[in-house]
Amino acid sequence: MDIQRDHTLGESLASALDWWREAGVDGDFADQPRNWLERPEPKAEAEAAPQAEAAKPPAAPQIPPLGGERAGWPDSLEAFADWWRSDPALDTPGTGPRIPPRGAAGAELMVLVPMPEEADREKLLAGPQGELVANMLKAMGIEDDRAYIAAALPRHARHPDWQALAERQLGEVLRHHVALAAPRRLLVLGRKLLPLFAHDPAQDTPIAGQIALEGIGVPVLAAVGPETLLDRAQFRKTLWRAWLDWTDKPA
């Protein structure tokens, strides 16, 4: 019995070349000369650039700063109220209408809260928080027409991103607001508002105390927000003692 042996690759190639030689083909010819030692040139940078750009993820959309360019901000407290209520560049996420501040410039005390109450429609702090502030002002001996009530946000929001708002220059808008209001004193109710003024909360007392805010040239007393004051009588007592120390009034 004949046993056929498998040929190696080299034997197969040699056999194929012998077949072509016997057929009279012993060379490869072309009309144009070719450099067989030539190395392929690298792709031009100009050709590679579009591919690199296509591989990059799309840039995040730029979020415009609150209030737009500072050159367009109002220069009077009356104009500020209209701007606060209607300018599209100043709007923030939330529910309900935008509520303007109330009061006149040069007030004995400016009270700044985080935002309008959820049920506010025409008047800022028209609910329980407003009643609390009114009672505080009465105990402090400050008439309604000598107080200026303002909010850091134009409309109510359930969970504001204060860090994102600070990055969109909300702190600058608030400093401009305080400058236009020009109060004798400023009471900030809400410690989450302090970083908007580039203040380190670690420098503040845990509940209430006198502080210095960047860009604010009036005395400042800061405390917890109105919702917390409503819920905790102890915080109200602490704020009252801080107020008496701040104004040098007897307990």
C-alpha cells in the first residue's frame, strides 16, 4: 500500500515556483519602477487631527452666570426688585412665582432668608416663616417700615444646589443686593448661605454668632434657617441671646 506523505510549506512553495519556471515565467514585471525597500510614510498630523478630535467626548454646555454681565445689573433698589422678578438671566430652578424683596433702602435691619416660602405668591414670607420673622422684629423693637426682608433665591426650591449656584455668581448678586439696600445691620438666617459670600462655615459658631462676610461692609449676625427656628425653641433662644450680645442690649 502506498502511503502519501504530507508536504511541508517550503516544499509546496518550491514546487509552485518550479511549475512557473517550466511555464516560462521567471520574473515579475510592471510599467512603473517600485522601491521594494521603501518604508511607508507616517500619516500627516493634519490627517490625524480630525480623528483625535472625533475621539474626544463633547464638551459640557456652558451654563450662563446668574444675572448675566455685571455691567447690566440695576443701580438702584427699586430697579433691582423689577430685575429680580422678571429678568430671564436671573431665574433659578424651583416652584411658584418669583417673589421680590420688600422694604426700603437704609433699613435698620436686613433679614436674608434662603428662599420664599412654598405658598408665597405675592408677598415674600407670607406664611409661618414670615410670622416668625415679624415676631422677632417686634421683640427686637424694629418697626415693619424699618426692616428689609429679602431671599437669596427668587423662587422656592425644594433642594437647591448651593454649590452650583455659588459657581454661577449668586454670591456676587447677593453682595450687590446688600450694597443697594445699604442696611445698618444684616441678619442671615440659613448657614448654607454663608459659602455664597466666600465664608468658611468652620469659623462660625454652631448655631448663631457675629461673623464677617466677604464684600459686606455692615455688621452681620448669622443663624440657622427659619424652618429650623420654627422647629427648635432652643435655637430661637440661642439666636435671641446672640442678638442681645450683638446689639449690647440687656437680657
